Amino acid sequence: MIRRVALLPLLAAPAGCGGLQTIGGREGRDAAIINDLFTIFCIVTALFFVAVMAFLFAAYWRRKGHRRDGMPDPLEVPARTGALRIALAVWTGAVVAGLVGLALASYFTDRSLAYPNPGNRPVVSIELIGNQWWWDVRYHFQDPSKNFRTANELHLPAGSPAMVYLKANDVIHSFWVPNLAGKQDLIPGRVNDIVLLPTKVGHYRGQCAEYCGLQHAHMALDVIVDSPQDFARWMESQSRPATTPATPRQIAGYDFFMNRQCSSCHAVAGTRAGAGVGPDLTHLMSRKTIAAGTLPNGTGPLHAWIADPQGVKPGTNMPYIGLNADELHNVVAYLESLK
Amino acid sequence: MADRHGAHFLAAILAALLLSFAGFAAPLAAQQNGARPASSASPAEDGQWTMPSKDYASTRYSGLNQVDRANVGRLKLAFTFDTHNRKGHEAAPLVVGNMMYLTTPYPNHIWALDLAKGGRPVWVFRPHPQPASQGVACCDVVNRGAVYSNGRLFFTTLDGMVYAIDARSGRQIWGTKLGDISRGETITMSPLVAEGKVLVGNSGGEMGVRGWLVALDAGSGRIAWKAFSTGPDKDVLIGPRFKPWYASDRGTDLGVHTWPPEQWKIGGGTVWGWISYDPKLKMIYYGTGNPGPWNPQQRPGDNKWTTGVFARDIATGEARWFYQSSPHDLFDHDDINEQVLLDMPVNGRMTPVLVRPGRNGYMYVIDRRTGQVYSADAFGFINSMDGVDLATGRLRMVKDKEPKEGRVTRNICPTASGVKDWNPSAFSPRTGLLYVPHENLCMDEGVFEANYISGTPYVGAEVKMYAGPGGHRGVFTAWDPVRRKAVWEFNENLPLWSGALATGGDLVFYGTMDGWFKALDAVTGKQLWARKLDSGIISQPVTYRGPDGRQYVAVVTGVGGWMGAIVSAQLDPRDPTAALGAVNAMKDLPGLTQPGGKLYVFTLPR
Amino acid sequence: MSSPFRARAVGMRLFPGEGRGPAVRPVPLGPGLRRGTTLLALLLALPACDREQRDMAGQPKAETKSFVTSGDPRSAEYENNAFHIAQGQKWYGWFNCSGCHFHGGGGMGPPLMDEQWIYGGRMEDIVASILYGRPNGMPDWHDKITEQQAWELAAYVKSLSAQPRQDALSARADEMSNSEPQTLQGRKKVVPENMAPPGSEDR
């Protein structure tokens, strides 16, 4: 009974092989390369595992002599045959060949990873800054007047390399989108970089992979790989300044935003709010999640988050402000207009 | 025997006549290099001092020569006047007829003193600026002086007002509000009044303020035109007559395209320094301040039109040319220093130029018709820049001195306040030399992301300043603009933050931050006279002919300003980053002087 | 008679079946050892009590309008708390306090690291200065930050002159080298006499 129940968790194992955040993913160049290496290692080591197990069973099955306690009789000497010597040589050769093969596979994989842009293609340039506990995403262009800023969501064009510069403002974080590439740390005082070359359009999930404090577990990143046309369209919409509020509720929310605590930390392009210590909210409604993947984006979660961020994500740097119901509805109405 | 006595008597009378004659003396012979002030901008000497720069050419030179190298050692105190204000006094006293006008720092009182009655105050004008303006003034609550024109005094106040008052009665004629302190704007500069217009610029480059220059009608106080320093061409008053000399200054809406989006709206370029005017060309010349924030990584691009020199039509404000001294400024090198308008030989030909000792440490000689830079030579120690490429006009930067987030860049020379800050130089047509009071300071700087909250500082930098090579923090340089080199230099322990005064007696006057008011020989640089006053001197000394026909030299004490804030605001020397790094360089100042605010007037004994 | 402090062996065989003899049953702790352990645990727990207590939602319990009465009960919660001082250190940079006051030395605003308090040096005085501003240039922040953030800022401001307990003070700054860490500075006692009477400053 106990043994059978112990097998149940194995049923969950295949879940790690597919989905939007999985090390089994192959949707990026780096992820595919690492996956191939993993497969080679699996096959080679599996073969050796099977061989070793086979020899072990053979040895047990063919053991000579018995004693009452089951231990081998020391007076029984196994026959020395030439076959045994040959077998030993073959086995040694196989092991050496296997190890050399693995070493070569590892070397070539590392080499591929180290030259992420062999054709020297033009890249999308992104600056990703890790904060406790959200991601500040900035797109940079040759013409600085085209730069824009967003948060917790990364868009990449399929088939083009993207150079992501990694910085941190407070403690060490780590950028990890397993479907696309391996991990790369964000270290305060240092600029790291990673090149992402996504190959398949889709929505993937990234995660902070270095413990960074109380809400490390709620520091996720949505990575959306678009077709080149969709990507261009997305970039164009992100460069536009924020929509102006229209309805009375939105205007009341805008006034609250500009005159109260919101604009001390958040920026909305095209308005007086230019603060950079919190996420940029100019196109908040274009994003899939809020609070770095903690809640899905939508009216209900927005109300919950703004009403009591400490209840949703205790320890987060957004304080409990204590808005009354009217103020809350106004602010959410304004934020929902920021498409 | 009677003949000899008679001869002596005659000689004595002649000597007395010569001594009392205070007029324009003939230029010195050998050292003249051909440089002279632009004639239309520099009228004949009248013994008055009606604007801080003395004339539109900004020579700060008086032809009075009663006090000269021979007798300056006998200068004695004629009278004093205590303003009872203990903040940094930067203003130049004005002398019109028998009246002297003093401008104090916040709360910006204007005193009228009767020189015929020993400096007795006749009236005082109290504009009552908003006290909250003290909280958004970056570098002490200073004011650089009022201006007299046509029976009126024009001046600015810290909370962004411009006033016109009657010079005889002290009554207000008009007051116009230009600056908004809730956005971090203040006004500290001395206006320029010409052609019926009062030109005023704002301060606040450390507060995320967008810079501008406004022309008010002198009669009514209404705005005639307003030219921003950033933003689209229509805001900057750039039109078809705009013809910058260098290619990198040509294009459409560069005031937007050389910034990340929206950043130009809080981008700085304030106009808090000096304006010169050429009445023949009808053009004004002024520089714009630093781009904001100090952290350059937050504003990639050239950041037009900050840290550069504008030439504009005074009537309409249209820009005629622009030269950017420090594109994508890295070090807070506001370009607001004075420009002295000279006609001088350049490559053998007499050329109308403006000479400006740049904040970044280069002495620029620029053609004032076109904006072409003829020369830019270092007049102090510089290791963060590598000269100006005269073909493209671009400043060459040293890569590893660039401040970057995440690290501290050490030993950047010159410091943020530059080789020379706002304190103006003086030009003597007799020697042909420009007398430049300046500094020798270097700094360590670390930058980080600045958070913009309207009305609060928007800097993003930590600075620590200290003395440059040699250990002396101040230098007084006599510079030959034609031969492009220093003729002599006088080192000072403390940075020089006072203006310079040049006189026809071949003397130059300036004050030190610990209160020494000095006269140097304009030709050789030898110190001829010095008097220790009650407080450090950061104001602009002037000289005038008094009601009794004698020459007087006046200066106002009262240490403060950016460098002197440690004394005037009683800052704590244990924090070297205080006052944007100045405290570290001036830790010894509280032991050398104290806050003050007093006018001292000197003259020769009878 | 057994001494209360004589330890009794508590043993369990690591490898059942190894060696000789039956396995020994676990022996419970004697009353003496139990008492001693409890005492030790209590002694260890005491100092760690309040160094870093976190109240994330920080809803101020009373209206922060009247500061006439001294000894505001919230001072105790914030003043010697390492977490709140650290949060205050973060807000100090975020909300540009360092832009005017730098790291205690002052500049556009007065120094915060010395013994002179123009408007009062008690926690509630500092909170009032922050939330409601002061006449000569200190802006009012009651709309721009929350009350808890103001209290945390006040705790940090007090730490600039090394007022709080040594173990609560921040041991290092987040920016380039400036003054000595407050943990190395001598503690300055703030008494009401250190408050400059109104009007004595030339402000």
C-alpha cells in the first residue's frame, strides 16, 4: 500500500516537460542548445546506467557458492579467463569514449552559447533592472526620443536576437526564462548581459531565480514573443504618451494620482508624474499581470492591489495608503484607461 | 629765492590738478594686444555703475584712475553699511548720480543710500517674497543684483517675481510673476535692460525645471517674448533666421529629439547667469544651464539646448545662432558665465568676438556674428575632457571619467562648479587682459537614478569635492585672449567666488572667501593692498566717482553661495557630500570666517 | 537522591541490528534538565524581541494632527526598530530628502546630523515637519507619502545623529563614502534645550 502511494508523485513529473515556464522548453536558441546537451547526457548516462545495472544483476545471478549467511566463500576463486580481460578493456574504452563524447558535447554547447549572435545581426536593446520585487524594463534605441519604459513584461520579436542588459538596484536577482535561455544574475553595481534569440511565437513566463527577500517568489516576468509585425505594432503603441482621462471618474482618479502618493513613485508618460522608483504605468492595461505576476490584470485584482498591497504581497514597497471606496474606484477607473 | 618758491607752488598746483583729474587715461604702450571692448557696447566712462556688468560688453572696467598702483596702498575706509542680512551676498552695488543701491539676498531688500550724506539710507524696498522659496534654492538664497535704467531699478526675487521700482522714491511701478516655486523654480539672476526690454531667466536646474529667458516690456512689465531652452523649435523661438555654425546644432526640433521622450520638459537649461548685448548687431548673448538630472544615463542624447551659448535678436527673441559647449553634459557644467564682447585680432584680422571663460575650463573666443569658435584653450587643470575639435565644435570627452551608475568615478577635474563658476571676470582695455577669478577643485562623483517629484531636487548624483593639483583651491588669472595664454596667475588658498573689478589705475580688485579684499597690479599681478573684512566676499566690487569728485571702491561682504553654504547655512562638516560636495572642499571655512553682510566703501585719504 | 542537574543519558542506537544487546528505549528528560532548558530558552529569546518587528500594513492608530502632548506612543514602535530605520533609509533617497539634506550635512535644507533641531527633535516633531512642512522651505508631504513612511523617515533622521540603540542603527550607507557610520558615532542626547527657540535663527 505504502509503496504504491509513493509512486503517485511520478504522475506529476511530465508536467515539467511542457507549458509556459519549463526547463524542457526549446523556444529559444539557448534553451534549445542546452536542451540538446541535456538529451545527449541523458542518453549516454542512461546507457551506462543500464549497462552497469545489467552487470550488477549478472554478477548477483551468477554468484558461485553459498554460505549460511549468504556472503561469498573466500576460498572460491573466480576463474580468470581471457574473456574477462577483453571485457575489461572494452568497458574501459566505452567509458573513456563516453566521457570524451560528453566533454565534447559540453564544449561545443558552451561555444554556441558564448557566441549568441554569430551573424552579427542588429539587435533589440533592452535594459532590465531588478528591484525588490519587480522588473523595470527599458527599451533603448539609437534615437533616444524613441526610448520607452514598461514593467514586468518583455516583448521580443521571434527570430531576432535581443540584447538584454541586466542591472539591479538593491540586492542580487537572477533573470530566468527557462523556455528561452539559462539564468543570468542581476548584480548591484555591475552590468551583466544576456542575448535572447526566441524562435517560436508564444507567451512564456520568467522568474527571479536568486533569493532576493520576502517576496522573491512573487517576482515573475511575462515574456511574449511576437511576430516581427506584432512586435513593431507593440513598440509603436508603447512609445505613445498616456491617454488623457475622459470620464468624470477617470478625471477624478487622474487628479488623485497626480496630487497624492501615486506620483511620488509611479510615472505616466505625458503627465506630471515622472517618478522612477516604482513601475511605469503608462500602458498598464496592455500587460497580462500586475505586481510582477502576483495577480492577473483586471478590475478585481487592481482594486485588491491598490486597496491593500500589503495584504496581497506583504513587505512590498508599495505602501498601504488607506483610500476610501470612492477614491479607490476613481483611481482604478483612471488606471484602466491607461491602455 | 622767490622764483624757486613760485616754481614749487606752480608744480604743486599742477600736481593737484593732475591728481584730481579722473578721466580716461591713454592706453599703456607695450602690452596692448589689440583687444578692445566692442565700441557700441562700451560707452565712455561717466563715473557711475548702473548695471553689475558695468556695460553691455560686460567689461566690469572703470576708467577712473585716481586710485592707481602708486597710491592704492593708502586706501582707507570711508563708510560702511550693515544690511543685517547674514546670507550670501552676491550682488554688485549700483551707483547712479549721488545714490547707491544695494540688493540683499532673500528677502531681497533694496536699499537706497545717499552718498552725499555719508551713505545714509534714504529708503528701503521690501518685496516680501514667499518664505517657501528658500526651500527650493539650490545654492544659498542669493541675488546677483538690480539694474538701473531710465530712472527705474529692475530686479528679481527668489520666488520668481520681477519688479520695477522708482529709483528716487522706492515706490513699486510694476511686479510680474514669472517663476513657480511649486515646480522648483526660483530667480536669482541680475536682469539685462536694453531697448526697452527687461531680460530675465530662471533658476532650478537641480529641481527638474525647464529653463527659459523672458523679455518683459520695461514700461508695463508685460511679457514681450519667452524663449525656452528645451523643447520644440516654436518654444525655443528657433525659426528661419537660425543659422548655427556647426552641423550638430542643425536640425528640426532638436530640443525634443536629443532627449528621451518627456525628459526635455524637466530638462534644465536654466538661464541664471549673465547676458551681454551688442547694440550694433541688436543681438543678446547668454548661456544656458546644465541639463537635468546630473545623472547622464537618464538622458541619452545631446540634450539640446542646454549648456550652450545662444545669440538672439533682442526685439523678437528669435535665435540667431547657438553653440553647445558641453553636449550631453556629464558634470553639471552650466554654461551661464559672462561673455565679454571684444573687437580683437583673430588670425591677424580685427573680428567682433565674445570671449567667455567657460565653466568647463576652456576660454572660448567665438565670433559673435556667426557662432564660430576660433579658439578654446584650457585656463585651468582639466583631465576629464580633451580639448575642443574646432572643425566640428565638439568637446572631446575622456571616456573613463564619465560618471556611470554603480560605481564612483574619482578624481574628475574640474569639479562640478567648474574651473570657473558664475563670478564674473573683468577686462582692461589698457592691458588687453581678461582678469579671471576662479577655482582649482576636483571631485569624486557617483550617480544613481534620480526620482522626479515636482518641487524637489532632481539630481541623482553624490559628489565630494577637494583641492586640485597644487593644493590651492583658488586662482586669479590674467589671460591674454589674443595670444591665448595666461600672462600671470595668483594662487589663493580658498576658491575665488567674488567678481573681479578692473580700473584705469591699472588695478584689479577682488575678494576672497575668508574676507580679504585685495588690489593687485593689473600688469604684473603683484598684490599691492589688502584689507581683512568682517566676512567672506562673494559679491562684485565696483568703483565710482563720489559726489565730492573722488574715486571710491565699494564691496559687500557676506560669505555664502554654493561654496560658502557651510558658513551661511551652518552645515555639518562631517558629511562630505553635503551641499553637493562643496562641504568637503570647504571644511576649514567656518574656522576662517563667519556670516556677514556689510557694505565697505574705501577711498584715498584727503 | 538525584541531583536536579545530573544529565541522564538519552540514547538511541543509530544502526539497529548492529552490535550486541537489545535497543535502548529513549529516556525522557528529567525535571531538572527541563527547567534548565526553559530558562536558557527564555534568556536567549529576550534580546531578540523587538529589534526587527515588522508591521507591514502600518495603519497609524491615531490622528496625527496634535503634537502638543509629548511621548507619542508610536515613537516607541518606530524609534529603535531596525526594520523601520532601514525602510526610512530607503525612503530618504527615494523621496529626495537627500537632495536637500544630503546625508545629514545639509545644503538647501539644514543639517540633520547635529544636535540642533529648529522645530524640535522628538519623533512627533520630526514627523510633523515632514508631513506638514515648515515655513522656511520644508515642503509638506502628507499627500505625497503615507503616515507610516513619515514615521519611518523620522526614525532614520534620528539615526543620523545616532539617537537610537546601537543594534538598530544602520551600519553602512548605500551610497559612496560619506560620514562615519552612525554605529561608530557617539550618541548625542537631545534635550528640549537643544531646540532653537523660534525666531532666533536668521530664517
